Amino acid sequence: MIVWDSEIAKNLRVYEGRIQGRIAVVHKKYGVEVLTGDGSIIIKNIHYEDKEINASEVITSVKKTLGISIVEIYETLMKFLEQQK
């Protein structure tokens, strides 16, 4: 996914247990609000699977987190090490 257009969220909300990369709000046909270290950013237009589309068409749930988690890194590393045996 390549982000082509984004903006800093104007109405900053306070979130308990802030997780960077966590989807906070899906604004249909506008974009997806994603938590950052000290606020949030709205990802609007993206390049995804050879198409340029609005992020809300791809990211439709607030149960997602963008980026790679420590668990994913660990699992990927373990698979790689297992293949090396």
C-alpha cells in the first residue's frame, strides 16, 4: 500500500491505550483515521493492488492495525529460521 494523500486529523481525540497504527475511525468515502504516537492522521487516497482508490474502500474495520507488529516479526523470523534447518 502506498499512501498518496493524507491529512492530520483536526478533531484530536484522546484514546486510552494508544496503539500506533491502530485504525480509529473509518470515514466512508473520505479516508481512514489512524492513531500515531501523539495524535492521528487520516489516510485518504492510496495505491493498492495496482489501483488508486480511497483508503476506506480497502480498510473497512477498526479492528485492524497498520504496520508490522512484534508478533508478526517474531513469527516471520521463526518461519525463516525453521526453513534454514
